[in-house]
Amino acid sequence: MPSSKMSSPKIVAASLVLAASLTGGSKVMAQSEPMTAYAGSVGGLYMEVMSVWISQWENAIDDLDISAVSGGGTTNPFHISRADPNQAIGITDTLTTADAMDGTGDIGTRAPDGLRNLRALVRLNALSHSAFMIRGSQLPEGVTTVGELLEQKPALRWAFFQRGNPGELTGRRFLEAYGVSFDDLSAWGGRVSFNPQAEHSSLMIDGHADVSMVMTRAPAAFMLDMDASVRDLVWLKIEEEVVEHLIENYGGYIKEEHPAEFYDSLKEPFVTASVDHVLFVHEEMDEELAYQLTRTVLENAEALRNSLQSMSEFYPDVVCHNTGRFELHTGAERACTELGYL
């Protein structure tokens, strides 16, 4: 999720010096190498998290020279795959890890053989959850699940995320698991639109959409607006076997319960397919460097949680697991194991 240098604040240390002990107490100094951290847009999750981590790495690893640049979930894997292994680190989402390994999706159009030389350090545990919501006035009697609604072949106005967004892709995959397509929704007399997430609340509030399918973190500002303003909002449960179908047939999904504590209209959690984000590097990054980067992140997890509300669930015993289709780098695996999280 352009690639210009982050202008303010600019986080730069000095140069990379690693201490590795293979047999005893002696230190082996690696060649000094600057690093580029591929994040996301300024003010977004990726840049916020990367800025905190760069500060932590700067304090923990002697003379580390690292600077953050704008990037994106789809472009970052290309940067890391083609960079010097010790000179790049990035963040992407777990769905993109599957596209990178399989040569599918947006990555597959540019790299049909995939980008298979990428490995994970940790998962962010900043989950985005899938959900279908309907206006109660449009809900057929007795219907409580997405599958039951689709069996009715209703003529409804459906809102999905914009084309190419992971949420739109997930919505399409859910429909396919039920044997339904976007064209079917229109053929039944309904209408399908593809909208940025902020427009979903206005569409539902103003009565221009009947069903909203989203994939977003909880709580989300636009969802809080929808929850407060659409008085008859109903959350449809997703059949558990359909959630499991997505997880088994597509990489990058995690089976989770959608939290219920943030929205008045959601009375209890429900099982859904969620997506997360992964900090990753080239598979040939020096093991000691990957180890130091990972260990620093894990040992400073509480500071990250306290710094960013979006990372309030960053717990080491969770983030060493379920890193999408990217396996842990050997250095990351060593750090997670030594600290007792694997």
C-alpha cells in the first residue's frame, strides 16, 4: 500500500555494525551498510510503525544507518526482493505474502513466477476483519447469515471496497465460496458499487446502500459513524465453513472472532476471515542482522503498544506466529525461540 524520502521527521542513524558470536565472546563486525525501510504513506499504519521501530533499532543496534521511505503493500515486496539483502526491510499484508509466493494477484501480473525470496520477521497483529452489514428494513424474515441472505436472491444495493483493494478481493472470494458473483447480485435486480471505506458509512446512513461489506480494523472511525447513525444496522454472521474455505484455499487469511465491544449494533463476536501485516526482509539477509532486528522489536513490544493505539495488540507470543505465506527468517526464528515465543 511513489517512493520519496520521509521528510519529517527523518530518522537516520549512522552505519550498520553487527556483533555476532559464533564460538565464544569475540565479536565479528559486519561491513557498514545503509538500509532502506519501505513503509507506506505518511501518517498511515506502515509509516507510523516503521518510524517507531527505526528509533528502537537505532537505540539498540550500534551505528545503524536506516531511513524510511513511502511505499505500499504491493510494491514493497518488489523493492525487498530486488535489493541487496542487508539493505532493505519492509511491511506488507498477509494476502500479498500469498501473491508473492504464488505469483498471483497484482504481483503475478508483473512477476508470474512470484517473489519467493522473502521471509518474515514478525506479524503486526493489527488485524482487519471481514464483515457484512445490512439495513434491518431490508433483511428478510428469519435471515441471520450471509448464506441465508444469498439463498433469497434479494434485489439489494451492495457496497464493496474499491476494485483491487484487499477488502474487495475478500468480498469476491466470499461470494464465490457461496456460489455467487457480483454479476449475480445485479442480475437479481440489485446494484453493486465499489467505494472507499469512508464512503460506506455515508452510503448506509443516507440510504443509498442496503448492504456494506468491509474489511477493516476495529474500531474504525467510519464504522463507528455507521454504528451510531444506522439505527437498524444488522451484522450478518458468516458460516464458519465458508471462513475455513477461504483460509484453506487462499493464503494470508487468519480465522479470528470479530470483536464486539466497539459497536452497539454488534451484540456478540462472530467468526470471520481476518488479514494482518508482516515485517519482512530478503531471505539472504545475514542471520545475525535479522536476529538483532527481530529481537529489538520483541523486547520493545510494550513501548510500541504504548506509542501507537493501532498497535495495542502487538504481543510477542502472538506476532512470531501466522506470518502469512512468508516463513520466518532463520534469524527471526532464533530470536523468537530464544525469548520463549516459539
